Amino acid sequence: MTTSTDLKALVEVVGGDRVRVESLASPLQDPHTLDLKPGQIAGLRAADLLVRIGLDHEPWLTRALQAAGDQRPAGRRHDLDVSAHVELLQTETPRLRESGVTHVHGFGNTHYWLDPENARPITGDIEAALARLQPADRSVFEDNRRRFLARLDERLADWQRRMALYKGRRVVVVHDTWPYFARRFGLIVVATVETTPGVPPTPATLATLPQRMKEAGVKVLIAEPYSNESVVGQIASRSGARAVTLVPSVGADPAARDYLGLFEVNITRLTAALAGTS
Ligand SMILES: [Zn+2]
């Protein structure tokens, strides 16, 4: 069981036909605010391995695990937090946590799967966890991962070549989902519409942001499938920026059917939005 479709895709890459994977979140849901159905609680209880983003990305998971009331002896549930070997961004800006169920990037930004390079440590941890569960298939997992990383390297070189033209471009994002992606592909995120992650923008932000975007030369506003359309439309029209909806998770667009497809879709949409701007 994984908490997201991205982690599902990465577990499938390593596990191949030796694993059966389900994701708790569907790709068009905001991954931070999830209410599990009884069937999913049962699935969580039955899973041999739970793979999650960790930090405060899944504030709903504590309650879900309590509801699942895992009866297995300690050590039998394998709980893998794949943030362990990822170099996190924004750890220097701790935010006050008003409640245990708010996703506020309080320990660093949790959207780290959106840098393709982070697939390396993430799949490394997945490979180790699967090999512990199923030692007989260790070499299968190793080979699967090696092949995947070779393909990833090839594709990443292509994505970076296509984005090179837009290096240093300034963008505004709705939710702070894209710092890892932006760093890898040379974009500068100058502002977030949600000044506090997960909290809708204040009237003051809505009033002043478009002018600040004009002054900063921001031509592109990055939204997500579950962003508030009227907020996005309002800011785009008043700032003159193009709004582009990127896909934060595998499956949120039919073309983003696996981890590599996710980046292919996003690079294609982004280069289309940036084309002709300066
Ligand atoms: Zn977030």
C-alpha cells in the first residue's frame, strides 16, 4: 500500500510482477486532505508494506492507521518513509503547527518526488524494503531498479535540454508543490498564491499579487488539477500571466500513466506555456 500514486508507480517499477500495489490517494485528490473509505482501511490493515512520503505530508494517516487497528505484533508491519535519504528543501523555514492535522511543510517541503533525481534515493529505499520482505527476489528488484534508473537518466537529459531555453524564468505557483521540480529544471518560484500551505489565499494576497507578478516579470502561473479555478483565473487575468495546470501525481492526466510519463506531460505543458514569453 502506498499513500500516493507516485509512490505506487515507483514501487511497481522496482517490484515488477512480484508485487501488487494500491494507492490510498487517487491522483486528482489533494494528497494532504484525505478521508479513507472502510475498504481502504481494510486494505491498509492487510498490506505487507506501507510506503509513504512522510514528514507532515499525510496528516490523515495517523487516524487511518488507528482505524486500521493493526493487530500484528510489533515489527510485522513494515512502514517505509521514503523521505529518509532525500535532501529536503525549505527545512530552514519551520512553520508553526496549529494542529496535528494541518499540512504546512513544517519539516521541509514534502513534494520531493517531483525532482526526477529523487527517484534514486526513493527507489533505493523501496528496493531495500522489498528485498527484506522477499529476499528470494532481491536480484529481480535490483535489476528492475537499475533498468529504470538508466531510462530515467536518458529522459532527464532530454527534459533538461528542452527546459534549458527557459532557465531562470520566474513563475508563481498556487500551492508550494514545485520547489524540487523548479530547482531541477532551472525555474525560479517567486511567490505562492497560498502563502500558508493548504490555506486559501487571503483577500490581501489576491489584491496585491497580480501587480507584484507584473513587476517581477512573471509570465506563468502554475496551478494543479484541484486548484480553485476562480482564484487561478482571477490572478492570471489580472497579472497577464498564462495559467498552466501541471500534473503533480501519476494518473492525474491519462498521459501521465507512470513516473516518467508524469515528467513528460509536465515538461510538454510547461514549455508550451513558456514558449513565446521572455
Ligand atoms: Zn504541500
